[in-house]
Amino acid sequence: MTQSPLRISKAVIPAAGLGTRFLPATKATPKEMLPVVDKPAIQYVVEEAVSAGLTDVLMVTGRNKRPLEDHFDRNYELEEALTRKGDAERLAKVQESSDLATMHYVRQGDPRGLGHAVLCAAPHVGDQPFAVLLGDDLIDPRDPLLARMIEVQEREGGSVIALMEVDPAQIHQYGCAAVEPTGDSDVVKVTNLVEKPDASEAPSNLAIIGRYVLGPGIFDILRETAPGRGNEIQLTDALEKLAARHQSATTAEERLGGPVHGVVFKGRRYDTGDRSDYLRAIVRLACEREDLGPEFRSWLRRYVTEEM
């Protein structure tokens, strides 16, 4: 089967945030480099992109983010030391991150929100659809959300966002979608988006989580999107405009940006942007590791039953 010329190959990972919720740990260390068991959180995100077939990764960074570049680069001194010791297992782990994908970096400079970070990727992305992965959301590799989103985008065009049902009392922490059903049980058509609405004003309990597959038309919308909540350029606001424009379009030219669809995710998601959820993510992933899980689960049971 011949691949479409619009086959998605590029991923954008915004990584310019200051990580203030994890101070003082993030005073000199990027929050994306905080370990989840024995890998930095950002490596899980890059591995997810690669597993979905995206081999070209652009990180949008800021000041003090050099460790991100170093992590995905070769460390010849360390590799040589491990080679001399005959430590093939650790050598493979060290080399794994530098062999994952073709990595690129651009600085956001003035941190003006997620929408602005995505706009910084425009020269690299060009006129092709692309994926955006937020580093605070880790998706379990057994639940291939991104691959499903790419499949929907290649079929429907436009843009696709990841949605997840949340407790209505928590919807004010997320962007929220108003939707219509489609012929697929896990796919909806997005008719409106609201950034962090009050529970009484939310159109649904479907929250936007940190995965997007965007058509290149999003860049023109972002360029004309004024700062919104928090005086930042919100990606949610741009997607809301895109959805509204397609809903009201009467000509083919007006429909060029394409529709906005959502994939409703019911799998395993680990939130590493919150301290409590970060700790839960470490425990859950450690428990499921073949090399760590049996002993760790045994200790955890004893700790909970005997010491709590």
C-alpha cells in the first residue's frame, strides 16, 4: 500500500516550563528530567512518539534546559567507561536514548503559553500534519493512544485531540470539549472548546489531555490568536476557532483547516505534573516492572499493612 504524502513523521514536545510545582528539585534540573523509576519522564514521551512511527522530534525548550539535549546526545566518556568494565547492560541503556529518534531543538524565548510554543515549531514542521506531546502526561505503552489519533487524522484530516472523562468537579483544571458522536465509539466531533471552565459552565466532562495531532492550518490560527487565560496564547483557543470555523464553513476554501475530532481515551495515563500523581506514577510503573515489581510489591504490602 502506498503511503500518503501527508504521512505524519514529526512530533513536537513543548519543554520550556519552569516546573515551579517541584521546587527546589527543579531549581537547576529541568522538570522533564525528573526520574520516573530509572528513566527521566521526557524519555517515556519520546519513546511513545517513536512507537507511533514518529522519528523526527522537535523539543521546544527554554533557559536551563541543556540537560535535555545532553540526555538524548551521545556520552562518549561514559560509554567508554562502561565498555572497559564490560557492562553491556548499562551501556545499552545509556545508548538507548541517543538512538531513539532524530532530535531537534528550538528555544521558545519568551514563554507565552502552549499555543506560542507550538507556533515556534512552524518553521520545522512546514505544511505537514504533526503531533504534539506534553511531557506531564505519560501514556502507558500498552494503550496506543497516539497511533489511534494519527489513524483518525489521516482518515478525517484536520486536527485530533485526546479526551478523557474526568470527575466534573475537576473539569476546571482542564480544557473541556463539547462534542457530537460519530460512527466510531471512541471518536467524537468537537464542536466547541473551553479552557478551564467552572463546573457549572462546562459543556461536558471530557477533558483535553496532553496529546494532539494537528494539521498545519493551526499555525495561521495561532498567529491571529490573542493571549487568553493567564495572558498566554492558548492552544485550546486556537482549536476552538478552528472547530467553529469548520462548523460554519460554506465553501471549500473555508474548510481548508479541516474539522477537529477527539479520541476518547480510556487507558492508563500517568500525570507527572502534580507531586502526588508523580509519586503514584512511580509506584504504579515500578510495581509493573518484571525486574522490580515482585520485590517492590511485597515490600509495599508490608509497609501498608504493618507500618501505616
